[in-house]
Amino acid sequence: MDAVRLIVTSRHALAASGDVPHTLAEVWQAQALAQAIGSRLAVSGPPELRGEAIGLTELAGRGCGVLERPELAPDELRAAQLTELGDAQQALTRLDGLLGEIGIALVALASAADDEGTYWQCVEAIDAADESRDRVLQMLRRLADREEVPAQREAS
């Protein structure tokens, strides 16, 4: 399945998650998907994105690592369903939105946490999502810069 479809599926699942365990499971799924997208970009994406893509892979992996891995059947792991990246700019734009939404969901969970363990787990996951989002935004800037150069050459 292509990256955009998986991201849209993740956004819907996050919005539909109600309780803390389901929301944390969807956050984990989103970070795993970000890790898979970063890995795909690092291997086969535009060359100017490869360094940032490796960073995204590492940061999203950290985001998964601070959360308990949800019990998922192999066919439920969205990151494993990634078969193609598609348009890198569109995928990154959608991933930026997803990472922003998981940050908001984590802030809500941290604010309402009954125990210190859940609170700190959410805080660490917020930090990882924020840093992952910074990498995505940097890659989007690099893609925008790449598109400006040919446009400037044509105008000359």
C-alpha cells in the first residue's frame, strides 16, 4: 500500500481511538509508519533527503521505543504494509500532519494521566514526535529548494 493511504488510515484510526491504551497503540503505529517511510526515503528517495531520512528513521524508532509495543497481528502493522512511497512531497506533507496530530493526542493523554509512568511515557513520546516532525519539515524544505532551482533556470 502506498504511504499516503497508510497515513490517512493512521489519521482516521488515531481520531477514532478513545481510551489511553488504544491512543498509545495508534501513536506507536504512527511512529512505526514514520520510521518505515524514513527508511524507504533513505534507501530510494531523492539523494538530498537521505541524511534527514536516516534521522527520521532513528527518531521515529525512538518514538516507538518509549511506548509499549501494542499486541498486533502481523496484518495489523501498518508500517509493514508500506509497499511504495509514491510522491515524496505529498507523503511528507501528510506525515507532517499525522505527527502533529499524535503530538496533540499525547499532550491530552499526558495532561490527564493518572500515574507518573504514563505521564513520562507521553512526554518522551511527544519529544520524539516533535523531533520527527522537525526532520519531515526539513525534508519538505529541501524538496521546495530543489524545485526552485529549475524554475529559476527556466526564468533566466
